[in-house]
Amino acid sequence: MNEQLKILREKDNLTQYDIDRAKAALEVEKARMALEDARYNKTKMRLRRDSQGNYTYQYVADEEKLGDLQAALADAQANLYNMDKEHYT
């Protein structure tokens, strides 16, 4: 974030592309943080059987939510990539 702010402050005039790119980069970081939080947030309980035949309950991450968040991250990254590609051409 500090690096992005430094780049924007060094420019004399900001274009609409600069603003839109900063917003898209922020969305990528938000999606990345949400995915990371979901990976470490163990909310589902699963019944497991160990090698000795004993059953135990274990908290695990919600796989469906992880899949949705991974898709959201991929979409945000694709949006940023396409924005840069269009601006470059």
C-alpha cells in the first residue's frame, strides 16, 4: 500500500486509469486477505478416524467458502491484468 501511495504521490497529474488501477489493486489485496482469513478460520467440524480406530472431531476450514474466495481472487487479478493490458495497448 505504501509503495502504491508513493507512486501516486510522485505523479504530477493523476489519470482516471491511475485511480481505477489503484482501486483494482485494492480489490485484489482485499480478496487475498479474505482468502487467507478463511484458510485459517476453522469453522466446520469434521469427524475423523485415527490410525487406532478412534473417532475424533476436528475443526477444518469451509471448503465451499474457500472455493468461492479463490474464484473472487482470480477474478480480481484477471480484472487488474486486463486493465493493464488495455492501457498498454
